[in-house]
Amino acid sequence: MLLMVGCGEEPSSQKKAVTNIPEINISLYSNADSAIIAEKAAELDKKFKRLQRLTGFNGAVMYSEKGHLIFKKAYGFANVRRHRDSLTTHSAFQLASVSKMFSAMVIMILKTEGKIDYDTDIRTYLPKFPYEGVTCRLLMTHRSGLPRYMSLALDHWKNKRIPMDNDDVMNLFAEYKPDVYFKPNHGFHYCNTNYALLANVVEAVTGKHFDEVVDEKIFKPLGMNDSFVYNMRNDSTVPLYVEKGVPGYYHRGWRWRRMENDYLNGVMGDKNVYTSVEDLYKYDCALDNFTLVPDSVLREAFKKGSPKYWRRKDNYGFGWRIKTSMDSVVYHFGWWKGFRTFYLRDMRHQKTLVVLTNKDKGPGSANFWNIIKADTLPLGRCCKVK
């Protein structure tokens, strides 16, 4: 009875008007947030200056927490060899395998639009494809068992000065039908072929080039104005260098050398997205706000694609590696032709770190995991693109 009286509503006759409500100075909270953000930004700047000094770090960084853009800065030069053309936060880097998250996102968007089914045999979309039982879901989670298209091209693409595109990948598989690693859905094997074929599916379903679809479905809606998908559709021979975006560099002997173009750069889906840390903040906010696909669709991207596969420490979703030793953490790294990229996302504590570099050597990922694992900042939730 005492509890009932204590928690019950006060009789109307005894209700008292609430008066003298104090005014809350919102600026005190925003000023407190600003001080916390400034302190964290200074700490991160110190870390990356140290990495620049000790490892030659050359690239751009973005760190956000609870939707706040905490830190963004570029270090070093686009022209690594001659120390010219300072990098900016708008500099567009090749994402390498981090491009896969964009390929998976396009598939999710088309699924939401009713144009693709995850579990339909892709021969429905690609009649020339010579293997049975492969689906978009298995491609996205690397469970198709397909062999590497790069190895196939090395053996059978005779003139390496002629660009190879996604249709050529399909034709090589149809002609030579190399042995698979295992039957579909009987194991996990990370393989670029999976994401190259997803680009083929996108083109078959939409009737447009893959790069155009990514631009239409992702880049333009989010205002990602620094971003593009590189291709050599209009090139009869491989250009000496990739002239768009930041050039990649590799170290040989005692000097840095600019990475030359490659015939495999004509293949999209598994790589070839160029973007900036500015644009990736916009993309990260879009993930938080379910701007491109609904919550129910996006959440599947972060589920283990191989729930019973125990041989690997980490798992794979739709374009994301899943950090099994941490709660609700996904990530992806990339390495290709003078570029190394890192995208780490702690969804439980709402932290994101992006590091883009145009050198083939530099600081290891342990430096970046330490940033993600640091104490969470006492900030209110926000996600504004600045």
C-alpha cells in the first residue's frame, strides 16, 4: 500500500503548479563539447605527426564520434617523390578493397528497389556465367568458392597493354571455366572475383555502367563531389598513369616511384573507387541515418556471413569485415598499386576512423585500432555533415 501511494498520482486537489523553471543555457553544453572535441583533435594530430615522423605517413585522416566530426587533416604530398602538391582533405585516394562496401551498398539499394534478390542464382542476370548455385549473397560474403580472376587473367589475357574490363572477366570464366575452391556455400574464401561479378550483376540489372550506377545511387544523393569510380572504358591501350585522383607511390631502392597504371584497373567492383575523407564522413553519416537503405536492410550488412566458420578470427558481412573480438565493430582495409586504406567503425560507441594513404608502406593497423579502442568521449549524439 505504501508503494502504491508513493508511486501513485497525486490527487488533483493537491497538485501544485510548477513555477520558477530555470532557463538552460544550451551554449554551456555546446561549449563543453567544443572543448572536448578540441582536446581530442589535438591528441590525434599529435599521434599522426608522430607517425609521419617515424613511419613517413603520407595521407589524410578523418575521425568522428557520436556523429561529431572530431578531426580531419591531411599530411604530406600528392607528389611523394618531389614533395609537391600538398594533400588536402578533399584529395581523392584509391580505396582499393575498401571499394567493396560501395559495391555491396549498390546491391542492397537494388534489392530494396525490388530489382535484385540476394538468393537467386546469378545466372538469372548473367546467362553466360558457367557455374551453378552462385548467388549475390554468396558473392558479397565470399562464400562462392570461385577462383581468382587476376590469376586467370595473368595466364590468358595475352596483351597486358590492353585494358581488361568486367565483360572480359566474364568471358574468361565462360571460356576456361577454371576449377573452383569449393562448392557454393561450402566455405569462405576472400576473393576479388566475387565483387567484380557483383559489378556485372549491377550492369545487367540496370542497363548502365557500374560507375554510373554508383554515382547515381550513392555519390550524387550524398553530395560526395570528390568521388568517382575509375575505369578505362574509353581507352584502347592502358594509359601510363592514372591521371585522376591522387597518384600512388611505391618504394624501390632509395627513392619513391610513381605507380604505373595496370590493365586490371579496367575491372570495377572489387576496387577503383576514389574518394576523400570529406566524402567518407558524408557516407558514414548516411550509414548512421539509414539514408540510402532502411535500417532492416543495412543491418544485414553487419551480420556474419559465415556464422559457423571457425578457422578465421574475423568474419565477413556485405562489404565489411566483422571484428569478432569486439562488440559491434566492422572494418575493411585495402592495398592496391601504391595505396593503403583503413576504414574502422565501432557502431556500439559510434566511432569511425578513416585513414587514406598513397604509399605502399606506412604505419600498421595497430596504430589505428588503438584510436578506436580509446575511451569514449562524453558527447551528445549528433550527425551533421560539416
